[in-house]
Amino acid sequence: MTGSGPRRVVVAGGTGLVGQSLVRSLLDQDAQVTVLTRNPARAELPAAAHAHGWEDLPALLDGADAVINLAGEGIADQRWSLARKAAIRDSRILATRRLVEAMKDCRQPPGALVNASAIGYYGARDRTPVDEAAPQGVGFLPEVCQAWEAEAAAASAIGVRVARIRIGVVLARDGGALPKMALPVRLWLGCKLGSGAQGLSWIHLDDLVAMFLEAARNPAWEGPFNGTAPEPLGNEAFTDLLARRLRRPLLPVPGALTAAAAKLALGEMATALLLQGAYVVPTRAQALGFGYQFPTAVSALEDLL
Ligand SMILES: NC(=O)c1ccc[n+]([C@@H]2O[C@H](COP(=O)([O-])OP(=O)(O)OC[C@H]3O[C@@H](n4cnc5c(N)ncnc54)[C@H](OP(=O)(O)O)[C@@H]3O)[C@@H](O)[C@H]2O)c1
């Protein structure tokens, strides 16, 4: 552990895929970690982490070195009914607003707010690489991400440094997208989805956690950052690497058929999350010298599968 990491950190939504790994890394660095959760009694966290409800926030946040905000209803957990879309949006916006409002009541506001966002900000794009300078896309996810980021950015008015991490598809051994993508391939049923050309901008969980730690620690991290690896791939190229790693063939199913099946099974969510994409590159993190442990999809898949 470096002596320069944040000492006292509050992690909102720290019980999920990213949060659990982040909390372990913070504890490894001897940070004092409080996790904000809706259910402190049921939170599965290392004993050294302190689970706390969403009450008494000003006292909890007062004088913290960093607040890391990951809270939000799962984007891909259920079909997108109108109610589900409202929950996806409101959970992020209201949780972030609550944190920032509480910061305003602190005697000593936190040093930094590192807020999750998503590459959904950019919407559907062609193969041209997209970096942080690109404008917001069009549709539900771009609107959610824009509003979520705006809530976080409001903390800068009270002198809090705000970094917004536009997270790509997080690849992890257990949980997240990879086990779901690997399953049909393992079952000899793997194939590209839709045209296969849509961008799949991914990041290894360990690299994402390192990015959040760096953003919490390093005052140069301010504004938007793409939380992706430097090698985004198309859906077909990624699926092909997955199949090679698992030593399985891919089925030559026509793209129109897989697209229709995905839409039938998942509705609007299929188009936004699977059939469209963007080739998102981490220009700002790399400009600040951030180094990746798993810069290529081959290295990430070798580690995880
Ligand atoms: N994983 C990815 O591939 C990916 C990609 C892009 C962006 N992101 C974003 O990064 C963040 C962390 O991702 P993750 O994969 O770790 O998510 P996750 O596993 O779903 O965890 C998110 C946490 O948010 C909390 N939460 C859920 N609904 C909430 C609500 N209504 N109000 C307050 N808190 C709520 C939950 O904690 P409690 O139940 O303990 O309250 C949950 O553990 C998310 O906001 C996600 O959208 C993730």
C-alpha cells in the first residue's frame, strides 16, 4: 500500500460487483471504509468495513478523504418496463443528490467525490473511437448518465473535486456480464449478436478498481473519465476471442436472427445493451499515466476464464 491513498472513504452502493472488490482493495491499503447500503444487517462485507444505512449522512461524510458513489438499481437485471426505467434513473439521481446535499451540510466537505457513470452516456455509435470529448448520445441511457453526472458535478460548487467514471462492461470472474456471455459459448451455442460490428467497450474489474483508487487519491483526476480498457472490440471479435479461450466453435447464425431473438427475449434493453454499442477509449486516464494490468481482451480473458 502506498502511504498516499485516501485514509477515510465512504463507498455508497459498495455491496455490489464493483463495490465489494473496491472495498477489499481500500482495506488492503489500510483505509477506514464505511459502506452505505440500504440493508446494513445483510451486507456481505469484510469485517473491517463498516456497513451503514443512508441516514446521518452529513456526520458520516464530514471530513472524509473521498466518497465513492456506485449506487443504483441494476441496469440489466430486469426487462425495461416504464417502472423499471424510472427505478434505474431515480435510484442513481436521488442517491447522488442525497450525497451531494449532505456534503453541503458538512463542516468539512469530503476531499473528492468519485462517481460512477457509464459508457451508456455515448449511446449508439459507429466504429469511430469515442473519447471523453464526445458529446452525449441520444436515448434513455445517455439521458440517465447525463442527469446522474450533473447531480455529481454539483458537488464542485462547494469545493469538492468530482471525477466521473464512465464505466464500460466490467469483466469479472463471478458476476457481471462475462459469465452470461461465456455460458452459451461453453454450451456450444455461441454466436455473434446482430451485425457483430457494434462496439463492446470492456474493462477488467481489477483495472476498474485501480482506476477508482487512483481517482480518489490523485487531485489531477477531475471531470469525466472513460472507465474502459484501451482496446474496445466489436461484438463479433470479442465473442470470437471468448470462443478461442473456451476452445469452442461459434455457430454461423445470421445476425438478423440473433437480433430478433434478443429483442424478443429482452425487449428495448437488448437494443441498448447488446445490439448497439460504442468503441470507447480511455484517453484521459492514459494521458494521466494510468497503467492497465489487462490492456487487451486476450489478457483479461486469460486471467478470468
Ligand atoms: N458492472 C458493470 O458492467 C457496469 C457497467 C457500467 C456502469 N456500471 C455502474 O457502476 C455502478 C456499480 O456497478 P456494479 O456492477 O457494482 O453494480 P451492482 O452490483 O448492481 O451494485 C450496485 C449497488 O447499488 C445499491 N443500490 C441498488 N439499488 C439502489 C437504490 N435504489 N438506492 C440506493 N442504492 C441502491 C446496491 O447496494 P445495497 O443493496 O447494499 O443498497 C448495490 O449493491 C452501478 O451504478 C452501475 O450502473 C456498472
